[in-house]
Amino acid sequence: MSSHLQSQLQELANPAAHPMLNAIRRGIEKESLRITPEGKLAQTPHPAVLGSALTHEFITTDYSEALLEFITPVSTSIEGSVATLEDIHSFVYQQLQNEMLWTASMPCIMTGDEDIPVGRYGSSNVARMKTVYRVGLGHRYGRLMQAIAGIHYNFSMPQAFWEQAWQKAGSPGNITDYISTRYLDLIRNFRRHSWLLIYLFGASPAVCASFLRGRENPGLLPFDEQGRSLHLPHGTALRMGDLGYRSDAQKGLNVCYNCLDNYVETLRSAILRPHPDYRDIPRGQNGDYQQLSDSLLQIENEFYSPIRPKRVTRPGETPLTALHRRGIEYIEVRCIDVSPFSSVGIDAGQMRFLDTFLLYCLLEESPPCNDPEQAAQAANLEAVVNRGRLPGLLLQTAAGERPMTACANELFAGLQPVAGLLDDASRSTLYSASLQQQMAAVADPELTPSARVLREMREKELPFFRLAMAYSEHWANYFRARPLSPQRQAAFEEETRRSLRAQREIEQADDICFEQYLDQYFAQYRAL
């Protein structure tokens, strides 16, 4: 354990600090494709009985009309967050009739871009902007990539923690800048070590062959003689590799996380700078909007990263503007696969490990990052995505190449006292138990979700599609039989009605044309 981490842990070891640790705030955003009973992508619009995808607090869509996204409120309770996510699933299944939710990150049977309906959010300016942005993504990267699902884990420390830490640091500058600086410390350490999360939680080592029909195969191998599934024998999370959220155009976008101003300026420039690859896609000529702009990024959300600094935006405010004005409020982890082995794709044990991992990244010393280190981080991530369970896999470190297992065990040594600290605060041993479970998966790769997927495909003689379909049917039956309390039922029904009213009010309040709306929105980037 480093002396820096030790001193940080000592400051939090006092029982008086336990309430701060128990007040860690988290939220979950979980994506799931709607599918037909035959396992094909649903072509129906977003069900009106689920409310407005534009304004609903808990239920929206991501890229496609068929890609549902469930959002839990910010909570200090892990069990409460899981229960809320289960309740959302139960309510949705009441409304889906014969449709189901796909319970894997890599998609169901796909027939091509043309069968992936883009999300629609109504007739307002903000709704049209959301749709045009998604249409632009389809032109730039293909719609198939947007049918991949994941879990986003939002994490923040309570204000009392920051006030104490800032005072102990000598109250440097203002507390808002201090909090942003510390969250950037967390992000840099996360990027150094995120390969471990890919190894432990990756659950997408295989894909239905239909996903690659007509596309270039980036080295995947047939799983069975019929060629119904493609896989990487030691792969962990295809979603995080060349099949998933990657962009050749963005490879030259070198985002620095050493200071917030640099991060904001890098993305601002990418949003305002035209990119030759996109100049021929219509961007409003004669009212034809096939993308928001011809810049490298249409908006900051287009920048694909395993982790993002975030702040809740005000109406009409860009995310970068919010960060620039008020600093980082929380971080969003974006590299977690949907697990078919869990009812909601993630479980309480994973969340405890994530909290331990993220708190470690915050408390451990985090030197500034440079270009060679960022290149090594990208290489390590790619290696674990494609070959994570390969015996003897080597990772790049400052001391040269080292076995992944040695790097993992060294990291676990730093995580153990953090888990112990969280155990003491919660008066349990659950955090240490979650850590031990993940340590066992490093010692035995067969205990990882990615290995389990391939093992069950072999043992049950099922292609990826059939295995994922079986789990989708299993969890569909589970949620259809799971009742909601009268209070929760009433709350969801009221939120449905409220969201539909809110969408109508937004549409009625529009008093400028779409072109003016976009100009005012993008003026915020020019003003930064």
C-alpha cells in the first residue's frame, strides 16, 4: 500500500467518518433491447403506456426506439437501487404484452441497419435534436453499433466528504475546483486500472453471426460448425472492442484528464471543428437534417469513453457548459456489460466491488497522465477485451510488461483496506466478500461471466442467440410473476401520466424554429 493511500485511509478510519462513507451516492442506467417472441428486434414504437421517452424519470430510450433505458434515482442504498431497478422491470413487463427484454449486451438476431428504428421523442425542438443526433450516429458509425446495450454506473461522494477533505488539504482555491480536481484524479486512476473491470464483468465473448453479416470480421472465430455464433476463445467484452463503441475518426482525439479546462476545451474544439468524413451528410440544407453538424463530434455524448465526468444540466444547457460553470458533480462508468445471469443485468456484489474500486481510484495518488501512458492504457484495454482469459497475458506497465494476474493481485492489495473501511462503515463484511469473489475470478478465469457464457454454450450445445434467448425468457417469466406494491404501481402510473403532460407542455412552449434552436444551443460551445 502506498503511503498516500495509507494516509487517506487513516483519515477515514475514524468512526466519525462512517456516515460519509455510508452516504456514497450511486445511480444505474441499464439498457435493454425490446425483442419479439422470435428473438428479433421489435419494430413497434416506444409503448405509450410507458410514458414519454423524452421526459419520463425512470424509462427512456437510447439510440433506437427498441433500446429501452431504465434509470434509477440517486440513492445511498445498494439494495434500494437494485430493488428500484427490479420494480422498473416489473412495471415495464406489465405493459409489453408479448414482447421481451434482451438480457445481453450484444444484440439479438439482426438483419441490418434498415431494421433498427431510430428513437423518436415528439415534435419539440429538443426532441427533434435528439432524433437528428441519433440519425447522425447511424450515418457515421452504422446503426448496428447502436443496438449494443450496456450498464452505466454513476458514482459520487457526499458533500460532507468533500468539505472535510478540502479543509484537511488546507482549503486550496475554492471547493468546487477542488472537487473537480479530485474527480479527475479518480478518472485517471480508473483509466489506468479499468482493464480489471473488463476482465471481471465482461459478459460478451460471443455474438450472433447475424451481427456481422455484411460487415468486416475483426478476427472473431466460428463457435460451432454451423457458424451461427462468432467468438473470441479468451475474449471478455466484445462490446468494448472493435465491434462496439469505437470510432476510427475519434482515434486522433487525444482527451486529457489532467485538468477540467483542458478536457472541456478539447471536446469543445471537436464539436466546433468540421471533419472531412462527414461533410457530405446533410446538416440542414433545405431543412434536411441527417446530422446536427459536420464536426468530429455532433455533441459531447458522441465521444466514446469508458468513464465520463458529469454534472446535471439545466434546461437547454450543454453538458460542457455545466461542467465549465459548476464543476464535476459525479462520474459515469460506462464499461459494464449487461449480465444475463442477473435479473437486472447487475447485482449488489458487483456494485460493492465498483464502490470499492472507485473509492480506491479516488484515494490513491494519481499523477498526471501523458500520451505514452494513455497509449499503454488503450493497449491494455484492447488486450483484456480480446484475450483477457489467455494464460500468461502480459500488460504494459511503467516497469515494462508484466503478467495480468500479477497486476491484478497488486491492485487487489490496495483494494483490500478500502473494502475493509467500507465494511467497518456499513457494519458488515459484504465489501470484503465481494472483493474475495473477484480475486477468485482472477485465480480461476472459469469463474468470470465471459467464461460462463462460452461454457454454457458448449455444455448446452446452444449458439449465443439461443443461450441469450433462454435467459431472456427466464427473466421475462420472473418479472411477469413479480408483483409491485400498490404504492409503487400507483407511482409508476402517475409518472407515466406526468411525463406525457410534460412532453406536451414542452411542445406547446416552443416559440422559435429548429434552426434557431440549434444556433442558440451551439452558441454555448462558442462562448466557452
